[in-house]
Amino acid sequence: MFKEIYENVQHTTPLVHSITNYVTVNDCANIVLAAGGSPIMADGIEEVAEINSICDALVINIGTLNERVIESMIKAGKKANEIGNPVILDPVAVGASQFRNEVTFKLLKEIQFSVIRGNASEIKTIYEGSGTTSGVDANEEDKVEEKSLDNMITLCKNLSKETGAIIVLTGAIDIVASEKNANIIYNGHSLMSKVTGTGCMLTNVIGTYCGANKNNILDSTSIAVAHMGLAGEVAFKKLQKADGGTSSYRMFLIDEISKMNYKKLKEGANIENR
Amino acid sequence: MFKEIYENVQHTTPLVHSITNYVTVNDCANIVLAAGGSPIMADGIEEVAEINSICDALVINIGTLNERVIESMIKAGKKANEIGNPVILDPVAVGASQFRNEVTFKLLKEIQFSVIRGNASEIKTIYEGSGTTSGVDANEEDKVEEKSLDNMITLCKNLSKETGAIIVLTGAIDIVASEKNANIIYNGHSLMSKVTGTGCMLTNVIGTYCGANKNNILDSTSIAVAHMGLAGEVAFKKLQKADGGTSSYRMFLIDEISKMNYKKLKEGANIENR
Amino acid sequence: MFKEIYENVQHTTPLVHSITNYVTVNDCANIVLAAGGSPIMADGIEEVAEINSICDALVINIGTLNERVIESMIKAGKKANEIGNPVILDPVAVGASQFRNEVTFKLLKEIQFSVIRGNASEIKTIYEGSGTTSGVDANEEDKVEEKSLDNMITLCKNLSKETGAIIVLTGAIDIVASEKNANIIYNGHSLMSKVTGTGCMLTNVIGTYCGANKNNILDSTSIAVAHMGLAGEVAFKKLQKADGGTSSYRMFLIDEISKMNYKKLKEGANIENR
């Protein structure tokens, strides 16, 4: 199944529609291409439904919100729901403002998401209906480590039950949870947090995988998370040889997404089912 | 003339005004600098005409359309027409939505373009007045190969006659056509399609060349296309040595645009007149 | 004090709120991370005040202005003033349009800035209340060289007195001036002008330093300017070895920001007090 999921992406070139922030949008488009998909970024209310109708997945990212784009998100999301395409939510910095909270809960009410991906602060904010997020990175006390892992898995499973979406909580350890199952992914490297948008990029890789595997969202998402994390590990090894900094790391990361193949991914993916 | 066109860019540092999408805008600005120009991105309705009046060329790209920016495009385009500056259109993904079609035909009606650059699906959509574009990349059946080349050249010449603009159709082989002449450019590398915005970037390189050579749009555009394609070829050789992926390729591509000189370009340009 | 300023950045991870243009926003976010801060880009009028209230500094950049975002700038600026956070202005291409002039003077009236950073044309435009800026780069006749340095220092000191802000005039030589003091920074490399947004990026590095050193804006800003300039010098050496172009240079520049440490910065900073 792992192989089938991977090859579906490579053989079908899923078209991923992103309504996203203008900070990391270029990296998001490039990582969709690198992962084997084809990106289209369109947020005009006049066209989002029509654009979405030719796509295989929709990614909604609230990084730089404004009124205009919220309507477009809802319109595109409803269309994707209607035609049965997966919709992935990246609730960037939810908890950091009332506005982000309101928009996030509005989106959750209007759209049925297939996947919600966030860091611990963001996922907790959604779970608790309010939050204490301070910025776009997870709060120190929210970071997922071995000791807090069980609690976080339970939280993710509960939130999956509530929302009907697969929950992805990313951090030092990544959790991908349905109501009843959780995959724990141990790939990745801490330097990824020093590149802006690695979370947004991952969400788009998830969109790419889910767009090509609409009937297997839990496993597709888990493999997407492993693909990203493994690329981050290999990129770090390249970085050390190159004596580079965070910008080289960003490049190596996208490079390794594009240089992945089934054998490398299967061998390197560190996924544990709980 | 080749030499004069190249050197006009290097010696006059043309100021290129772009109203463009937020996905690839940074690469577009950097490639204008790399090619020898100076970029300015401004799309506020309050200032586009004034900004344009100090520039040498205008590039209009419809990648991420919204109502606000359409008015700015028209206002800037009319100003550029008034002062005799070249205006270059990049009709990204026209055919993918009614909205993009309407906006494109409105722009074509309101503004006299000097150059229109698109992939085969986009150019055919404009030629036929409607289309079947599925996304931002050319449809499989639209790709330009040797066998379909003659038909495509005829289409481009006809569209040039209709619009009064030089038509640039880019793909595995690139066509630059006026009503009566066509230059076929055999430079480039297929990996360019795995980097988002190489089309947008080329359109800005064309803007840079045309801004410095307002009276010779056909040849300036052809040399710009060769400059981009040759950079893509050299970048691919560097990529193989570096064992990199698509993000390294993006960097090498812009690098080679900036490292071009007359001798390399003259020797490497593979332009055939038909 | 140099050491304290540097270490305050590294130890407190200042949260920098940027309302900025969509051209260089990604590089700005990445350079804040590279310099030791944490970036948040948010410009929705509904949330800018609240977002700002959890941050340590605010950077306002007028690169791609529109009506919507001006209100957000003012609202965020007033909030930052209220809570005593430093506000840094980057008046990109002021002088190139009446609109930019009006907005800049409106911002200067409504918000108390801690720092204003621009090239010679931009700073002169603000000083003179009107200008002749042609584009985003400094006019040839405005460039700061040794012979014009004394005049420029005087201009900066006068403008600092008028505005109450530290004035940063960047060019071949950089000036950081309060009403009574000026630090002249001789770091940097001319190739930085061939990468879009190095000015914007510097403004964000300044925001990062000031956010961690709210009571020492003059020296923090000077060290930030040296950090950026020194990174540009080291990056140029790497570029020569790598035989790269302008895009490699952009990467090496951000790399070197992230690879800086106190010892390298202290030894390499070339700051002269006048």
C-alpha cells in the first residue's frame, strides 16, 4: 500500500489548488512540483470554484488572512466537498488573534476537512476552542516530546472524532491520527524550524499525496509527513558537507523532496503505528 | 544587431514595471536584476500610471487575479501605450476559468501589447477565444514538438496579425512570431518545467530586453528567449555536477542568467528563422 | 555593550511583526529567523493590533502599497507606540510616486518611528519633503561616497532631529545617525544591490535587533547593519569559490546571517563613530 500511495503521486501528477499566504507561497508551489504534483494558486472569488473543479485537492492556509480571501476559501472548500476532493487546512498561528480563531472555526463549520495540520499550539487551540499561541511557532510548553506523546495522541484522536478530519500534529515528533488510529513519525530535523514555511510546505505535500490517493487519507498523509521529514534529514547531511546556513538548508530540503524515490522513502520512513 | 540588442540591456539598465502574481514575484524581480534590468513591482491603482511613466517596459501577469489588480493593469497598460513603452502579457492559465478568459480578452481589448507569451494551451486559448487549459502547465496534447511545429508557427503568425503583438509560444521548442516572421529557439531544458514560474520569469526577461530595445521587439524577444533557454541548459550541467534537485536548479538558472555575456549567448543561442 | 546587544537577540528570540511587500516577504521572514528572531507577517486590519501586541518589534515596508494595507500599518504602528515597541520604517521607492510620498508622510505623522531605513534617494526625499526617486534603487547622483559623506551625515542627523527616529542611510557606505551621533559602517559588498530586497531584509534584521534591545536603538541598529554587511562580505568570498551568480549570492547572504557568531561579528564589524 505504501508503494501504491507513493506511485499514485508520481504517475498521476495531482493538481493541487492552494489558497495560501503570500509569505511562503513560492516554496509551497515548488514543493508540490518537487513532490510530483502540479500547483495552482488562485484566490479570486470569481474563479476559485471553477479552478477547484479541475483540481485533485485543495489546501487552505490562513497565514496572511484578509476578508477577501476568506470568502474565496469557503467557496473553494464547498466546491471541493461537493466533488469529493480532499481539503487540507493549515491553521497558521490560530490562537494568536481572535480573528484567526473566528476564521478557523468558521472554516471548520463551513467546510468538511480531510486533514488539519498544525503545530502543538495550533492543534491545541482548535481542540480547546481558544488558545495562547504566541506567533507562528509552537510555544515551548506545547512542544511534543516522548513524555507528552501519549496525551497528544489522545488529543489528536479526540479532535479527529470531533472534526472528521485526519489530525496532523507536527513537532520534534509528528502525529497523524484518525479517531481510532495514530501513526507516529520520527523523521525530520530540528533545523527545519529555522526555515520559514516548512509547515506550510508540508501541508502542500500532504495535499499532493491526498490528491492522488483520495480514498486513503490517513496513510497518504503519514507517508507525506515521512517524505518531508526524511528529506529534512538527508538535507541536513548535505548541509554539513556544504558548510551552509539556513538558506542552503531550505534549498537542500526542496531538492531532497524532488530527489526522493520509493526505495529511499520506504527504507528511511520511520513510522510507528499506535 | 544581436550584439547591439544584448548590449543595450547591459548598458541602459532598463526599468521594468511588473504587475504580477504573488507566487513567483520574487524570482521575477531577481531575474530582471540578473538579466541586467531593474525591477519595480507596484500594483496600487493610485500609483501605477505614475510609476509606469518612469519605466521602460511593463509586464502584466494574470497568475493570481483579483478585481483590484485588473484595474491597475489596465491603467498601467494605457499609460505605457501612451508613452510608447512595450507592454508584455503573460496570460497564466487562461482557459482554466471563465474569469481568466474574460480578463484576458478585456486586457487585449484595452491595451496594445507588444508581446504575448504563453505555453501552447494558453496561446491556443487566446487564438480560439476559449479553451481547455487544465492548470498552469500546458496540456499534454498541446505540447510543441517537431511534428506540430509548422501548425503552431502558422497559429502564432495569425495571432500576431490579429493582435499586433509578437507571439511567444514556449515549450520544448519555442516560437517567437510576428505576422510574417518566426524565430524558432531550440534552447532550454525540460527540467525548467519543474520549477514554478520559469514562464513568468522568461516574460520578465523579455520585458527587460524589450525595455532596452523598444524598436526591435521581434529580435529582442527572440534573444531574451535564447538567454533564458541557454541559462537553463548551462544550469542543468551544473546541477548534474552538484547532484542537486529542483531547488538547486532554480538557483543555477538565475545564476546563469546573471553570468551570461555576449560571447556565451551568441555562441549558445540556437535560433532558426522560418 | 556590543556583546550584550548581540546576545540579547540570540537569547530572547524577538518576535518581529512585519507588514511588508509581497515581493521580498519570504526573504524577510527567513532573514529574521537567520538573525535569531521569529517572524510573523500579518496585515489584516482585523488582527494587526492584537498580533502586534504579542510581538517585540514592528517593521513597516511600503514596497507594494494598496489602500487596505495602509490602514493596517497605521493601526499596528499605533499599537506598537502604545506598548513601547520599536517601529521601523522602510520607505521603499518613496519619491517615485505622489502616492508613496503621501503615504510615507501620513505614516510619519501618525506613527512615532524608532528607525527609518532607506537608500540615499529615499532618505533625501523624506528630508526634502519631495523627491526625484526613479525606481527602487538609489539614483546615481545620490550614492554615498567618501566625498559626500559629511553632507549626508549632517542630513541624517537633521532628519533624526526632525523625526525623533534613528536614520539609516544605506549605500556603498552606511550611516546610522541619531540627532547627535553617527555611526558609519563600512561593511557590505556592491553585489548586494543585484539581489532584490537586500534593503528590506536589512530592515528586518534591524527590527530583530531592536526588538531584543528596546532601550538601545542606535547601537542595536548599527550592529544589525554591520551583521548584514559582514554577511554580504563573507557571502561574496563563498560565491567566488562556488563560481555562482546572483541567486547563489542571495543564498550565501542569508546563510552567513545565520552562521554569524559574536566573535566573527565583533572582529568583522567596521563601525566608526563620528
